Amino acid sequence: MPTRPHSSRDYCRRAHDSFTPAHPGKPEPESSGSDLLHLYTPSLNLFPFVTPIEIKVTNWIHALPTNRSQKSGDVLNALLALSRGIDWLNERVGRFALWLILASAIISALNAVVRKAFDYSSNAFLEIQWYLFAAVFLLAAGYTFLHNEHVRIDVLSSKLSPRGRNWVDIIGIVFFLFPFVYETVRLSLPTVLNAMASGEMSSNAGGLIRWPVYILLPIGFSLLGLQGVSELIKRVAFLRGLIDNPLVKKNEKTAEEELAEFVLAQKQKEAK
């Protein structure tokens, strides 16, 4: 059984010894928040009669979170992983939609040839073209947002700093995009379900069934809303300094830049 000190001088001497570094000549390493607790907690040999309480309090304090910024960074890193998954999905859907443009062009050409050569036409050929056009327009909305190719009015925002432009995007996504997507999906779903249940057909002779084109509306806007979530995560991560500016296009040229380069190349060929 350890004995208690008999005077205040003994207390002070033992407290001084417990706080004295093991190597006075060497600087002590930087301690974490939990390690600093030992600088202000008496040694277990100093006050034996409070040892059980001290151990409980020490363990409880050690269990507390010591770095909130690190935890918030971990959350943002997890959200960035979700953002990359959404980007991957819309990238694949967008590339699939590109082939629908080719399919629409082929059907249109075949329809024209058959009509001229054999004097035959069908409303199904005409309707499938705008079905495909609707699919391209709606399914590729998230893909277009991913590549930052939606039409922007940058008269004011172009004069802002990168942080200011990202704040404008955050406000637009939260207060305009998300409510619009929600209302569009909510209002279109009953129409889709009714068309599927009734087997609604086109009013034109030889026309197509309607629900496949109706269902493109909630699917397309859902993909757009998902991409909005991804872009919102990127904007917040940029403001926290975790990623580069998502508004800056990397190694991508606009259609105008590609056209300008093509015209310049043609002029150079003619000059030679």
C-alpha cells in the first residue's frame, strides 16, 4: 500500500518530478490533444487515493473527438467518392446518348429513301425520331452539366472571383435546380404510371406506344438532380480547399475553339 506524503513540500516536489521531462536537454515532441492531458493530470503515484476516479476521467476524455476538422475532412472525402460515382454514371449515360443521335440520323435517312424510292412511309418512323431526340436531350442533361456545357449568362458572374462563382453555383443548385427537378419528377410520374397501366398509344395511325417516351422525363431529370448533388459536393470541397476549381475545364476545348482552330488550319493550307 503506497503511503501518502506528509507535507505540502512533498506534494510540490513530487508534482515537479512528475512534470519534468525525461531528457531536459532535448525539446519535447509536439503532443496531441490527448497527450497534453498528462501534463495537467497528476501522476498515478502522486495521489493514490484518487486513482480509480482519475482513470475513469482520463479514459472518458481520451474518447472525446480531438480534431473536428479532420472528421469533417473525412466526411467530405466520402462525399467526393460519391460524387465520382455519380460522375461515372452520367458519363456512361451521356456516351450512350451519343449513339442515339447516330440511330436517329440513320432512321431519318432510311425513311427518306423508302418514301422516295417505294412511295411508302409510316408514322412510326417519324415518331421514333423524336423519341430518340427526346432521349438524347433528357438523358444527356446530367452529362452536359458534368462537363459544364449548359448555357450560362456570365455577364456578372464572370467578374467574380473563383470562390464567388462557386458560391453562385451553390445558390443556384440548392434554390433553383433541386426544387425544379423535384417538381418535374413529382408531376411526371403519375402520367407515366397512367400511360403504362392503360397502354396509351399514339393518336396517329401506326404510331408508337407512349410510355417509353414519357418515362424519359423523370429519368432524365433524376440524372440531372444526381449530377446537381455531385456538383454541389465539388463546389463545397473547392471552398474547403480539397480540390481544384471545378468550373475550370481541363484539357477540353469548346465548340467555338475547335471551329476556330479548324478555320485557321484551312487558311494555313490554302496559304501554302
